Amino acid sequence: MNTFPERKFGVVVVGVGRAGSVRMRDLRNPHPSSAFLNLIGFVSRRELGSIDGVQQISLEDALSSQEVEVAYICSESSSHEDYIRQFLNAGKHVLVEYPMTLSLAAAQELWELAEQKGKVLHEEHVELLMEEFAFLKKEVVGKDLLKGSLLFTAGPLEEERFGFPAFSGISRLTWLVSLFGELSLVSATLEERKEDQYMKMTVCLETEKKSPLTWIEEKGPGLKRNRYLSFHFKSGSLENVPNVGINKNIFLKDQNIFVQKLLGQFSEKELAAEKKRILHCLGLAEEIQKYCCSRK
């Protein structure tokens, strides 16, 4: 990226929760990618007026403004699809936090819409920009997997807002697919105690070479945010990731990727591979949801 952009893309941030706040901070810091972007305002359902000198604007104004060329969608997952559609139809580029949608068909339709409009549709996957993932990728390369498991624990999450656990936890699925290639679903179960805000989803997957992978999401009060993994290869085992350092600026790294897409610096091949992976993960998440719901 050259440091002096010819022009800046006007950006609006939709939703100012955790991700939206980090996005706004990154947009206002002097980083090479931020030099191409100009934060015009934010959209929120709450009446906030302004945040650190950035003005709140209405959704209607954000959609109709000539100045706004890019929307960052950082609202709860259940609203992503609707916002993406509105901003693409208004001729804006879109960056959206994962999961992009809560169904495969919607994602495919929105991608077609983005292509028709000639706009960038970028789904954030900061989990692939983490130090732990870089470490795993190095460890796994060229090894034959015999079997593996990934367990993620955390506090409760509202399904109405964040989607079925296979969607709200899609970053774990993205790790497994990025490490071991396309996966197929063998079986899935969901154990829920709504009155205790507890749920445990257990998914059995297999690689193209038929090696089994188990993915478990467990959420409930008092459960700490943690990731436990265990991969067994012909050549040895990997149990959990050592402390490989702090994940610095992962949202900023994601923004850099987005700006490269805006500037046309990604090859068709790279874009197609990324889209294929994202749709594969969304398709798997949907299959898992259907499998669990048919067992109820």
C-alpha cells in the first residue's frame, strides 16, 4: 500500500458494541490502511448522539449519502443479512463481522448481489489472524491426521441474537477447515438446559481422508472463555497451543485485507478460494443445525 492514497473511502460503522468500538478506534488511528478510509459516522439503534467526536447518523442517511461508500456491519448476527442487503443495494462496499448470515442460501444470494453491483463483500475472520492459528498452521502442515478434537467453552450467548451455536461458533469451524481442508458432517447433538442458560453442542466431522474430528461448544454461567485442542498425527500429538504471544491488532489486520480488496490487490483465485471456504463453513453450520433440530 502506498502511504498517500489518491482518495479515501467514506465509512460508516453499523453497531457500536465490542467489535464496532474497536473498528472505530482503528479507523481513527494513523495506520497505513486507515489512510484510505474516512470515518463519516456510526449507526446505532440506541440514541448516542456522538462517540469521541464521531456523529451518529440515521440508517436512511447512511444508505442514501454519496459520501458513504463503505459499511462496516458490527451489529448482532441476526441482523447481518438485512444490513448487508440494504448497503449492497445502495451501492456500498461491505465489511461484515462473522457469521455473515445465518443461512447458506442467504450468503450465496448476497455474494451474487455484490458481484452484480461490482462491490466488495468481505466477511471478517480475525481468528485466522491470531498467533495461535499461525502456530497451528505451521505445526499441522504436511502431517497425517489420525484424529482430533477442539473444545470451546464460554459464558452464555443469546441464540436469538447470535444464531445457533454452529453459527455463533463458526470461527472454530473455520480453524478446522483451514487446517484440515473441507469436512463432512457425521453426526451432531445439542444438549440444552434453558433454565440454567447451559448448552453443549457436540459435532462429529471427518476429513476427506476419513479422519475423525470432534468439535464441542459448551456455554454456561461460570464457564471461562477457553479453547482446548488435541490433534493426533502419525508422527506424534499436539495437545493445546503454547502461549504464543498476544494477538495484537487482529481487527486492524483484517481491515488491511479489506482495503487491499477495495484497491483490487487480491487475485481472482485468492478471492474464489476464500469465498469457497466461507460458504463451505456456513453450509456445514447449517447442516449441523438441521441435524440437531431433527433429533429433538
